[in-house]
Amino acid sequence: MQTASVHEPLVKVDDAARYFDVSASWLDRLLQGKQRSTLRAVDGVSFDIARGETLALVGESGCGKSTIARLLVGLYGLTRGAIHFEGQPIAALATREGRHLRQRLQMIFQDPYASLDPRWRVGRIIAEPLQAHCPDMSRAEMEQRVDELLGLVGLNAADKVKYPHQFSGGQRQRISIARALATQPEFLVCDEPTSALDVSVQAQVLNLMKDLQQRMGLTYLFISHNLAVVHHIADRVGVMYLGRMVEIAPKRELFAHPRHPYTRMLLDAIPDLNMTGKARTPVAGEVPNPLNPPPGCTFHPRCPHANERCRREAPAPLLHGATTVACHAVQEARL
């Protein structure tokens, strides 16, 4: 079995792509003379995640963030490229030999109202991963582990006999976190875990996740469209647009000195809570149809710095200091 060096990233994504066939039925295409339609949800994304790090992915709806999340935990297969977890291909999750890998990476879903089975008691929900991955664990040991997990996320052991509908949204997300931690994973994929919660509850859940990361040495991929949340929790930030990574940088560098015009556009749209007098600029334009993306740089129809090269040639990601950015204007020093 291949093992990874301590200095290698825990997660390595190399030119990952996932395409979906969204064509009409064969008969409709024949009668209407239509061609097949392909949605390039993720189109050649590369990044690494170090042990103990939180990498956040941001971008407008439909940019491919959630597809990346599902690729990382094996819910979707790759159309192209490779994903490795501690040196092992993520495709091994689907094999018997890779079963041990499954318990080391887990996912927290966006909607705590939809991700918990309403017919099951909380104890059974949290114990389900243990039953799947720890078949030799006795019933008493399983109950003790469930009690420990409930305490870990700030709930009571007595809550295990209740049903999900008896809890608030924030408490349900704590239950989801407890379930994800049941098998003692090293890597958690968090797909907008606070977006369905009230603002005050969001802060509680985020603080819980940061505390758990420090205590357990967890590594996070955190997906969000809320830049304030990202600023609070991330170490590095990746910005996605129409299935591609346009910029990835350390959090402080990205918020202080954004390089890609799209990143600048997103940051300029944040309300000025510090009352510095800086005007808020709404995000300009609309995301193009992902079934028919523009040629060249897909952001060029909305970019104030686009030229002819941008319209015909897709930019390659290049390293500028600690920042990796895919933009002709940056490479040519036109910004």
C-alpha cells in the first residue's frame, strides 16, 4: 500500500474535471434536431490541502463548489484528472481495499433539516457510521461513544433518545457534526454548513468547528458563498468561477491584495461595516450559461480589463508570490 510523506499535502487535487450529460432524450433530440448537451461543472481544478489547514472555496452559485465537495468524498466520479488522499487515489473509496479510507474523510452537508433521517432517533443517527465501519464494537461501547460525541458538540447524552424535529437548526447541525466525527476522521468536507442557520447560530457552529479542529487536528475543506464566514475560519481561500479556479491565496493576502478581477468584484460587494467611507460596488453582470460558456477566459464578458487575448485564450494558473492566479491581465501587468 502506498503511503504519503509527512511533508506531503493530505489532499491533492490535480486537473480534476466532472462533466454531466444534460441532453434531452434520444427521441427529442431526433425530432428537434438537437445535439447532446454537456455541463462542465468542474473543468480542470488543481489545489492542495495541508494537514490541519482550512481551505475555503468561494464563488457565485453554480460555480462548481459543491461538485468539488462530492468529488472529494467519492460521491461523484472524475471525468478527468486525479484526487489523492494521503497519497492514495480517491477512487479507492469504492473498493473493498479502500474501505479503511472512507472512515478517515467525512462530509457535513448544507441543510441540517434534510441530512438527518426524521424517523431515526439521534443516537441511531450518530451510531450509523460506527455500525458500518466498526462491526466489532459492542452495543455498550457504541452507546458510550455516542454519549462522548454528543458532549463533544455541546449536547447532552440524554438527547440521543430524541428525534431530529425536537431540535433547532443549530442543534441539528451539531448532530451532523457529531455523526461526521464518529469514525475519528482526519478530513472533513463542509458544504456550506452554516448557510441554513441564523446569523447568531452560525457564529456558534463556526466557533465549535474551530475548537474541534484545534483539539482533534482536523483538516477542513470549507465551502461558502459568505466571505465574512470565510474570513473567520479559513487559512487559505480558493475563488471559483464557472467550474475553474481563478485565484487561490492565503486568507490575509487575498482579502488585502486580491489579484483576479473577479475576486476584486466579490470583495467590493461586501458592505463596509467598518465605516471607512469605501463605497460598496454591486457585483456587475450575470454568470453566463454554463451549458454554453464564453470562449477564452470565461470571465471576460464581465471583466473591465478584458482584451482580445482574454476573449480567445483561456489563462493558465501561474504563481505570483503566495498567490496562484489565472488571469492574462495579471500576467501582463495590466491591472
